[in-house]
Amino acid sequence: MLLLTNGSVRLLFAAQALYWSCSLIGITLTSIVGVSLAPNPALATLPLGILMFGNLASVHPLSMVMQRYGRRTGLFLGAIFGVAGGLLVALGIYNAQFWLVAVAPFLIGIYQASAAYYRYAALEAVDTVHKGRAAALVVGGGVLAALIAPEIATSSRDMLPVPFAGAYIALAGLAGLGAFLMVMLPDGAVPVKPHTNGGIMRDLLRRPAVRGAIAISASGQGIMVLVMTATPLAMKYCGYDVDVSANVIRWHLVGMFLPAFVAGPMIDRFGARQVAVLGSLTLGASVAVAVSGISVPAFLISSFLLGIGWNMLLLAGTALLVAGHNDAERGHAQSLMELGNGLTGTLGSLASGVLIAGAGWDLINYGAVPVLCIALFMMWRARQGRAAANA
């Protein structure tokens, strides 16, 4: 009902679907393009690394822009960078210029960083009792992307004489539609002048509520990226065909986005901490299924549960963060959470290949358990601290 009645949530839902369509096209094709153009095979994944760096480098500046000038301005700028990045990658492919294909994803990384703030914009568009479902509905926009992105990538990759250049033209077009939607977005919360205190980030990290929220969200992000990236490699080592692993990842994507329509109302009704615990238990179930065997059903079910657990921890962490800062600190606090997510995701992505080759599939999954225990302990400490303060 909220998706039908709230114009801002509808716009953000559509913008999220467009962003994830761009992201899935990039995930599917960037490494393939890198292999075909790189002067050295070792440089094939450089474009993805540059994209991650662009994300991390722009998370905080974008948050400060939105804090000072409003959501509409920051989110529009992020989408415009996505348009520019897609066009430049297409130009690099068309002219067989690897350096351009490698550097231009930095701009797409800025778009990625801006899209992370869609769910925060949704929080500001609704009243307190609907915050959980508003953020969840926006994250749930990724369901549409999982349905349409593969078709867009397939139909557009041969649109131009040079293979794959057309797919990045399509990516730029999708980002352009996202920019158009952001022009129509109300700013939501009134922009508040951010704190100029140079130690504000350090002060925020001293607060148990902020640390607990970041730990919950970042642990889910790191575990999800690590295991998701390792899954196709593990299936390859087990002798499974690429099409089989692609189907497993497709179900993982469904698990990532579809539960948002349930997790949001659960946060509003039962609280973010309870949903964080449930998400952690779901990730624990994913670990149990993953280490139970190397059959296709085991990979598929564990990946599906991995997506569900990530969804719950991301939404729970987002809801918990609100209690740890005031309006003037909003931009700093939200950028801290996204930096945490970005760093753990980047580390998980970089470590997956090394760990699957050296430690093995089972140990990668078992490693998630202590990480989740630490995050839950930090969240529990934050709750105990608040109870003591109110006593």
C-alpha cells in the first residue's frame, strides 16, 4: 500500500530497479570486456577494482552534498555520473582503448555510491511507523532488475558493430532514466547544515548505537559478497557448468531482494534488533546447508538463504542507525555506514579467489559465524548501554 500511496517511495523504488539493472549488466560484462581488451590477463579485473574505488572515494562527499543541498541534488548528480561512465566505457570498447574501459568505471562507482542512499531518502519520506517498510520497498526494487537486466544485457550487447559497446550505451540510458526520476523527487528532510567539527566521525564511532548498526550492516555485506563471489568458483572446481552456477546466482538475487517486502513490515512491528537476529540465524542456516554437501540443491538453497540474510541485516542496520545521530550528523553517520559496507564488500570480493583456492569452500562459510557473533554482540552492547542510560 505504501508503494502505491507515497510518490517518493515509488520514485525511489523505480530508481533502485534502474540502478541494479545497470549494476547487473556491469557485473555480467565488465570482466569479459576486460579479458578481451587488457594487454595483460592480470589486468582483466582492473575495471571492477576501479569501480569499487570510485564507490569508496565518493560515499562521503555525496553524503555531504545531500546533507547540505538535499537528496534530490546528490542523487541526480550520482545518476549523471552513471550516464557519463557508461558512455565512456562504450567509447573505450568501440575504439579498443583498454585504459578508457579501465578508468571510466570510476564514474559508475560514483553512481553506485549514490544509489546506496536511496533507502535513506525513503526513511525521510514517511512517518516513524512506516520507516522499515519504506526502506525495504526501495531495496525490493532490485527484484525488477533481476528480471529485466539479463534480457537488456543480451539484447543490447550486439546493438553496435563492436560487441558489448551497445550494452554500455543501454547502461547509460538506464542511468539517464534514473537521473530523470531524481529530478522529480521531493527533497524529503529539510537540508541541515552539517557539523563542521573535524572529529565528528570519531565521535559517532564512539557511540555504541552507531557501532552496533554499522557492524550489523557491514557484516552482512562482507559475508554476502565473499560467499557470493566464491560460489561460482566453488561450483567450477566441483565440475559444474557455467549455466548451472548462473541459475544459482539468479536465485541468490531473488533472495537478496524479494524478502524486503516482508522484512520491512517485520522491522516496523517487531523492531530492527529482532530482524537482525533473524537475519543472522538465516545466514547461519546458509552456512549449514553450504557445508552439508556440494550438490546443486545445496549450492542453490544456501545461496538463496544468503541473499535473505543479507537483506535482513542491511535493513535492520539502516533502521538501527537512525537512533545514533541527530539531523546535523545525518550525512556523516550515513556515510560511515556506507563506507563500512563498501570496505567489507571490497575486501570480500578481493579475498574470495584467494580463500577458495587456499582455505576451501567449507572454511569460507564457517568464517561467517564468528563475524556474525561479533556483530550481534556489538548490537547487544548498544541496547544495554541505552537501557542503562534510561534507568
